Amino acid sequence: MTRGFVAAITLGVLAARTVAGQEAPVLRVEAPPELARQAAAVRALEAGEWGSLLELVGLSNPGPPVRIVLAPEGSRLARNVPSWVSGYAVPELDTVVLFPARVPSYPDRNLEALLHHEIAHLLLARAAGGKPVPRWFSEGTATVAAREWGVEDGARVALATIGRGPRSLSDVNAAFSGDTAAASRGYAVSAALVRYLLRRFSEDAVGRILVKISRGADFEDAFEAATGETVGEFARDYFRRETLWTTWVPFVTSSTVLWMAITLLALLAIKRRRERDAAIREAWAQEERAAGSAAAPLRPEDDPQRWN
């Protein structure tokens, strides 16, 4: 192999790890032989689009290489987490663990979305300097980073708002400790919260919050300094006003609800008509019985004195 050819390969690898002037994460993939195909797919994703994720968390450099461990179903790693968990990050070890057999599962529709979701957790932790952030903020940011907002997400938020919740940030955090349905609601609402945060306070709001955390502020103080609003005020605004306009109003004014209302009114009209017809028939029957009793002659055997 010539030196020029080696140089060309090296330049190609370096180019693949740079996206829009920003470095992409370097992935070190480990997998058993039965997951060789999935491992190859993950390695190929290293050259994908990472710029938007880095911008979201406020990093220009992703930092040290990331160890990606692919674990088969039935392995010790898989048994140690709930069945709805398709991957998790361990920022302290610069490690991400993925369970390819559990893909697709909400909110990760494919292996690429899952990889971006978990690396988002790791990069968020790096941007925060290893300091803690609330679960809703971490999961919401990772979900937003992994994929575009879709119809399924909106439907899940609507069902959570109209149905069983969550109704507060503490409820969202608790949802991730529940069953599959609760966790799905938690992912959907946390992503909606982060999208609302970005829409209200600019696209760099997450990064600005993380920078202040990395400099020693706790999450509440960092949030208020970056947005001018307390976390409590933000949450109340979302759960009281935003859900009205993004869930209830579209739901109530949708064509589905309109036809449901028309159908319900039609059924009620049919029920009222049947009840009215039944009452009329019963009145006719009573009149006929009364007329028959008045016209019938008294027979000797019907004389009540006969039995005295």
C-alpha cells in the first residue's frame, strides 16, 4: 500500500468524523458474532449527521471516543433492565449499551435513532460537566435529538393529556420508573416539554442551561438564569396553557370529533324517537283495553254475587 493511498484513507476517515465544521463522535463498537451485522450498521452511522445534536447540547467537540456495546437479548446486561429499555448510557465510563433486538420501540424507531438518543445522553452529561439534571430534561433532550417530531409523538402527548397524565414534572420523572405504557407517556411529554422550551427561549436554550450547570449552578438556578423564568413557572405554563392549544383545541376541533358528535346526536335522536313511539303504542294499547272492557256484557258467571 502506498503512502499516498494511506494518506487518502486517513483524510477520508477524518472527513467522516467532521460534520459542518464540527467533530463527530468517534465510536468504538463491541459486539458478539451474532450481532456482527448490527455492529457494522452502527459503525457506518459514525459518518452520519451529528452537528444538530452537538449544537443542541452546546458542544463544539464531542470529546473522547464512545464505547458502544451491543448486547443480545437474554444476556446479563439485557436481564438487568426493564424489557422496554432498548439502550442506556453510562457517561462516567464513556459507554453506551444497545439492545438491537428491542428496536423498534418507542421512541426509537430504528437503530440510528436509538444510537443518537443514547449518545445524546452521554454528550448532555459531558456538556453539564457531569452534574445532575432532571430526568424529564435529559430524556426530552435525547428524544428531540434523535428524531423529528412525528404524528405518533403528538398522538401520545394528546392521549397523555386527555387520559392518565402525567400532569407535572414530577409525574413525568416518575413515569420512567413505571411500566411500558407509563414510560412511553414519559418520553412523549418530556420531548414535548423540551420542544416547548426551545420554541419559547430559542434553539440554544438547552445548551445555555448546560453551560451554566457545568460552571457550578444547580439545574433550577441555571434554568432561570438562561430563560428568565423559574422551572415551576415554565411547567405551569406548559401544563395549563400549552396543552390546551396543542392538545385540547386540535382535538375538539378535529374532523374526527365532529363526526363523533354528529353520530352521538343521531343516536340520541333515534333513541328519543323510539322511546316516543313506544309510549304512543302503549297509550293506544291502554285505550283499546279500556274500550274492550266497557263494551263487554256481564255474563252470569261473572256476577260477583254468585260466589257470596
